[in-house]
Amino acid sequence: MRLPGGLSAEDFLRENWQKKPRVIRQAFPGFQCPVSADELAGLACEEAVESRIVIENENGKPWQLHNGPFQPERFSQLPETHWTLLVQGLDHWVPDIADLLDEFRFVPNWRLDDIMASYAPKGGSVGPHFDQYDVFLLQAEGQRTWQFGGRCDQTSPRVDGTPLRILKDWTPDETVTLNPGDMLYLPPGIGHHGVADNDCITLSIGFRAPTIDDLLTGFTDFLCSRSDAGEHLPDPDLRVQSNPGTISPDVINRLDRIMREKLQDRRQLALWFGQYSTTPKSLEIVIPPEETLTPDVLGQLIAADNQIRWNEGSRFAYYEFDEETALFVDGEQYLLRGEATPIAELLCAGAKPDTTKLAGFAGDDAICGLLCTLVNQGSLYFE
């Protein structure tokens, strides 16, 4: 497997992933941005779309942040230079943008965050900062100059008077200018500052890992939702203590045993994580279609080689147990056994499952029923 630009995925993961930045020239030769600046502005006016405007200097205040949705006239009120429009989750709304993600399947699906678009006129920037996720910065239109380098953390000095976490007294190690089709990879914690040389659009393909707090609270909440979690701690062998205030070692031993049994249940951990990691970022886009589909009609469609694809906001993953496979789609789990298990790998390999392979399941009532469920809940659709 290779990255855009031809670099070996194995080499990149070994040498760069979460280790050091890498510039990939012409990762996408001849790249044409699927969206224009006007279309981004239009999306930023939509209620369901997360958007922000960052102005470098607003009435003497540094790096001011404004959250959307915006009124159309807001854009005519902006200064000529030194501001940035950010549109989050662009892949959820633009199929051609979502298709870019198939070029990054060397990273597991569960690590994907989204694709953010950044439009800026000359001088536009969001300031020097660092992120807590891996990101590929693809230059889609115009030119942007990036300074980057140096490990940063929560103790790094910040600029006062701004709601943004802008680095203060930061010194970069490298400077590069990206042209359309060029791409810069940055690991978490690396300081960076991109400034538009002219009207430009940059696409940020982000991959975020959950925090330890997310994992602990999420899994324990999941365990607490199980039916046996309401049972009380038993103590049928209770004995008289010399001091009633003592918490005996036997109590701690029992607590330790119970906690270990619950937290070390690998099956429950896998089922929880699959559901947790595929929960859609936007519930506004994964919605049922107006017309429901029947398994018979779906079987006919896939037999006729019609292309089915993921909803742009959907997430797919799977986990293989010894005798069954758990398919996870948009926070739901589907347990597959026997001849049905290969459908999980096929559906999760990319946003557009192989139609030839999929046609082999056209006569399988159970598989057609599953696919029909996924279509009718909005996770899949026919192009």
C-alpha cells in the first residue's frame, strides 16, 4: 500500500507517523479543488455545518474567533486580508471530498476525525499553534507558506487576549510553500503556522485518537448500562471487626476481583469500542431516506452492478472474534457468522465497496436484509 505521491505506507508509518513532519510534493498531481470559496461560504451559513471565522486583528484584539452559522452579509463585512474561514466536516457534505479519504486507508477507519477546509485571502491564518491529532494538510487551491517544528504541550506560552491557543515566542524549524497538490503531514504536538500567500484553500485531513479519559469513562459507562451492573456488592461471610471503621483487606480484594473481571472482558471491550469509534460526528446527515428499500429490490440492484456507497457522514469498522465477526456501522453492532462474515471486510474496505464482489451476495437473503437495514437507516445509499 502507498500514500498519495507514491511513498510506501509502511515506510511512512515507521519513519514519520507520530514522529516527525513530512512534506510530500505533488501527492495529488493536477489536483482541482471540488469546492470553491463561495461554496464554502454558503456551507458556513447552514445551521448543520460547523464553521468558524478567525480574524488576526479585530479592533486591536489579536486572533478573534467567530462561530457560525453566519449570515451571507457577514462575508462582505470582513477585511480584505488576514482572516480565515474554517468549515469542519466538509467530507460529510461533499461526496468528492469524502472520496479523498480512500487515499488514506493506510490509517484505520476508527482513527479518522474529518476533513476541514480552510479558506483565506492573502495573509490569512489561524496563528501559530499545535494540535493533538495527526493531520495531512493538502493544498487545494492557491499557495500557502507553512512554518513548522518544535514539540509543544500545555505548558507552551500562549498569546493573551484571544480565545484561541496561539503560541507565543515560538520558533519554527522549517519553512515550506505548498502549491496545489502538495501535502504536509504533521504529528500531534508539532507547532505550525500557515499563512496564505494569495486566495487559497487548504484541506486538513485529521486523524484523532481518543483520550484515556474518553476510554475509561466511555467503557465504564457502557459496562454500567448492562443489566447485571445494578447488583449490589455481596458480603455473606461478614465477620465482626475490632473497629467498625476499618476497611478490611478482604473488601479491597473482592473489589479488585470484581473490577478486574469487568474491565478485562475483552469481548465487551471490543463491542464497546467498535460502537464508540463508529458513532457519527454529525447526526444531521446520517438520516433515513424518504423511501424505504426492500431486500428483494436491493438484491436486484446489487446483482445489476449498481454502485452502493457509504453515507458521507457514516463510519464503518469490524472486529473478528474466534467464531464470529462484529460489524460496526454508525454506532450499531451486527454480529455475523459463517458465510456472512466476509461482508464485513468488503463493506469496511472503502467508501465504495467492490460491486463485483458485492454482487456475489445478491442471492443471500440475510446479507440483503442487512444491507437493506443499512440503506434504510441512512448509512448506505446507491449512487
